[in-house]
Amino acid sequence: MTWCEDSETARAAEPPLRKVESRLAHVSLWCGTAFEICNDLRLTDHEAPVECSVPVPEQCSPAWKGRILDKPDIKAGHSLHRPLFEHTIAGSSAIQCYCPTDGRLLGLVNPTTSDGIDRALARAKEAQVEWAKTAFGKRKKVLRTLLKFILDNQDTIATVACLDSGKTKIDAILGEILVTVEKLKWTIKHGEKALRPEKRPTNFLMMYKSNEVRWEPLGVVAACVSWNYPFHNFMGPIVSSIFTGNAIVIKASEQTAWSLTYFTSLARTALTTCGHSPHLIQSLVCWPSIASHLTSHPSISHLTFIGSRPVAHSICASAAKSLTPVCVELGGKDPALILDDIPLPELRKIASVLMRGVFQSSGQNCIGIERIICLPHSYTHLISILEPRIRALRLGNSLTNPDEVDVGAMISSSSFSRLESLVSDAVSQGARCLVGGTRYTHPHHPKGHYFSPTLLVDVTPSMAIAREELFAPICVLMRAPSLPSAISIANSTPYALGSSVFGTSKPDLDRCVDELKAGMVAVNDFAVFYAVQLPFGGVKGSGYGRFAGEEGLRGICNVKSVCRDRWTGIWGWGAVKTRIPAALDYPMRQGARAWGFAKGVVELGYAEGWRRRGRAVVDVVRGGMLGALAVRRSILTLAGDVDGGLGEGCRGVLLDGTPPPATAAATAAAGKTGDDDVE
């Protein structure tokens, strides 16, 4: 049965199933809440959060009226209506910060210089020495203080993010706040376990050894983060770095330089309120010409980069100068596969998930859905569902009109010509643009950066728009004749970050999970792997390395392997330690015998089958005993005391099969010196 609306049985079964699902969801919600409350009640005083406050920027006030730039641009110069102000910043290197939604000036930020980077790194390095010695309890206290402040100040944080990036407040609370508090909560609950020394297995030959792996602070780490989530991209690396005992230097994008001041104050206040140095966190913005001084700096132990592929090439080349390891996240062309076994009512629900995946933050989302690949039966139905919904989307500023805005502004208009060209090119090759496709001039905010929500269907893999990352509010629908074809289309781009698959057949879903070339897969959902702190990252052109989860924490640590004696004994008695066998002890007297002994050791430890191992035991015992006798003989002979060292019982058993040397007395009686017989 492909479409459940054609089945009376299915229709009759839906209401009871929905009731059961609803009741189970409510029970799960209450049980989960009760569990979290119990955990909170067990919180000890030394880990309890501390109350703190940070001044709110005046721009967050509803009464604030900023001046509107004539030509909004981050490069200060000739963008204001007022010639006097224009003159004062002409030729300045200052970063001009403004609201992408309406072009209002937020302020000017002075970019950091090379000397400023050196000073920031020096401060961070000094502060990290003491911070590395702190217990996990103290680190959790800082994170809990941060968590409490964020939860208490969600409106202000969301407003700051909206002013600087142009997103809506709903986008801000989902993409900035929710994922940040999730990272904080996960790190508080599970971070210590992830960094606790871990026992590792030993082997037969090393059975007397105990092995463990430790994760220790690296020192000062750095992160160069993108503008699309100015709060979360800033806070994420901070949470991981300070919990692992590192200090951090964060370079934010010049596109969102204004909000950096407030977000930095927030993080540093949590540290100082808990009695720690604020210098653990250093933040800066600079122009691209200066950034290489940071990324190639020898004081950095690790670098995380979130951004575009072209910039990543220069970042990695710069980091290679000081051999700094890099974690690179470069965005993607994430597919969502829609299988043919989905009932129509469920397809409508999936359409809501797809809408959020495409238009969240105006499509400026590294794991946003950039391609919807449908099997034939789902394709036509999904178009009919999506077209009116996308056409109804409203653009604007959610801070001034919260009830009349669905999609916010884009960070700038620099990509608009490229996007329009990609849409036109696809249409010329047979695609249909059902909604949008061009930039949008807002009647109330003509200086804002808006691109019309777009629906483009009948797109084929050969079209450029199906291969290039858009980072825009453009919904691309592609039709696949079969499941293998859908998977092939999904894997056909240079990117491989995230992906989604929707359907009901477990074998088909499992096949998609197995065959999709991606760093992450969400089954019957979108991007939920990020909401549960699974390792985040991609393959192919989407970068390498992972942040988030255990792998993210461990990735910015020194992985130290420790091997120690398992049985140390009492006051040295009974200890089992490594001793070099006589046959292998330097200087070796019998190379051939040493080889036989060493080979026997290898066979004993790694051969399979009792016969082969049995022979190995004989070789090891024989080689060890004879080797010991040979070494002893050499030592005693050289000392001129063979007679006193070797007893009669040892004669005739030397390694070379010859009789033992004559005693000193016998040699003298023969009229010879002992030295003549020493080889």
C-alpha cells in the first residue's frame, strides 16, 4: 500500500494511533522532566551556578533608532546620509557594523592588528597555566553559570544576534540559543566521562602491563568562526576549550563584529564571577590580510575553522607553517531523500520539516537542506504541498514586526547576482521556477538584504544549481526514478556534510544510511544529530575533523598513552617488570642464537595453534638459558676468573659446543698466559 489515503483501513486506524503516540509523548516528557529535576536536586554547592550580569547594549532597546546607511557595507567610508560623519571615517580601517534587515548603523569596531594578536595569545597562554590545574567541578561551575545566564537572558541574546545577522527571533532561539544550551548541558553531564582516563587492553606478551589513554589540555587553541550563527559559533568552541582545560582565541567574522563585544563580555563574566581569569577567552576580528598571523602562529596548539572552501585552503596552508592541526567544517549541499512509501498525511508533516530545513536563517545554514530528492509518487504531491506554503512566506524584520515575518534578511547582497544567475541557468535547461528566484526590495526596509523565498523544481544533477552550495532561501526539488538513483544523485556533489532520509521501509532507510556519503544522517528528521551532540563534521569537500560530542572534546586534547607495571609488589618485592633477556642484552655475543630467541618470542606471542606455540616455548626457553650462559661466560672470561665462575656442572653445555676454557692454573702449568686464550 503506497498511499494510505486510498485505504479505508488505514484511515480508520489513524486516530487511535495518534492518541497512543500523543500519550506516549506526554509520558516521556513528564518522565524526562522528573529525571532532570532529580539531577538538579543532587547538585553540590561547589558546582552550583553563580548569579552574574552583563550590561545590555543600547541597540537592544525597542526605542533605539539607528541611522540608516545609504549603501550598507562593512567597509567604513561613504555609506551614510550625513557628510560630516562620512568625513570622519573616510579612509578608516574600522569595520562598519549594521543591521542586514534595514541598514541601520550599529557602530564601528576597530580590527585587531598583528601586535594585538600577539598580546591576546600571550595573555591566554599565561592564564591557561593555572586553569589547566582546575578540577572538573570548577569547570562545571563556570559552564553552569553560563547556562543560567543564557536561560535568564534569552530575549537579549536573541535580539543581539538578530540585529547583527538579520535572522528572525525564532531562528535565533532555535539556531543560537537552543543548540548552545544543549552543548552546555551535555558537556556538564557527560564531558567528564569523555575525558576520564580510559583503560585499554593489553596482550599476552605484555600481560604484566596496565594501559590507559589520557586526554590532557593542549594549551591555547584557536577558532575562526563564520557569521551565520554569531552567538552559537562563538560559544561552542569556548564551552569545549575551557572544559578541556585550554585557553582559546576566537576570531569572529567581520560581518558580525558588533555582537562579539557583548558575547565576549558574557563569557568572561562567567569566568570572573567564579573566580577565574577572564584572559582564558580572547576574541578578535580582523581583516583577511591579518588573519594569517593568527592561523600560522606557533603559540596555537589547535585550530578550528568554520567557513567556505576557498578560505579553507589559505587557512590550512597558513596553519601548516607551524604544523598546527586543523578541524575544518566547510558547509555542504545536503540532500533530503523522500521515499515513495510515505502516506500523504505524513508527507504534509514532512513538508513542514523540509520548510524549516530550507528556510531556517534564510537558508544560511551549513547543514540546511539544499536538495530535496523525491521518488516519483512523492514528487508531484510534495510540489503541490510546498508551492502555496513557500509563496506565503513573509520577509522582514522580526524585531519590529514579530507577527508578520517568517524569513529574515541575508547577511549581505554580495551573493544575489550569483543566485539569480544560477536560477536563470537552471530554468534555461528545463527547470521550473514556481516561486521567487530574484532579490527582493522590501517596501519598509529598502536598505535590507532580502532574497525572495524560491521554489525551483525539475532540477537535474547536471545543472550548476544542483552542485554548488547556495546558502540561500532556495528550495530545490529533484526527481529520482528509483532508490539507487536517488542515492546516486545525493552523492553526486563535491560536498558530504549532512543528509536526511524520510520513509517507512526499514530496509530502504537502512540502505540509505549505509550508502549516503556524508558525515551525518538524520532518519525521518532534519539535523537532529546536532541537537544530541553527536560528532559534527563531514567528508570530501565538506572538510575533516569533528567537533561536538566526545570526539569534539578529545579533538582539542593531547592524547597521552600511558603504560605502567600491573603488579608493583610491596616495597619492591613481588614486582613484575620488563627485563632484557640475556640473549638480547647488549653487547650480544651470539647473534644467531639471539635471532632464534627473538623469533621464538614473536611466535609465542602471536602464532595461532598449540603446536606452533609449543615449539615457540621450547625456542624461547632454550634460547634464554643458553643466552644467559653465554653472556655469563663472556663476562667471567674477560674478568680472568672462569674457574671460579663456572662450575663443573656447566662444562660441555656452552653455546658453541666446545669444551669450556682451561682454568687459570692449568694454563699457567702449561707455560702459557691466560690472555692468549681470550678471544
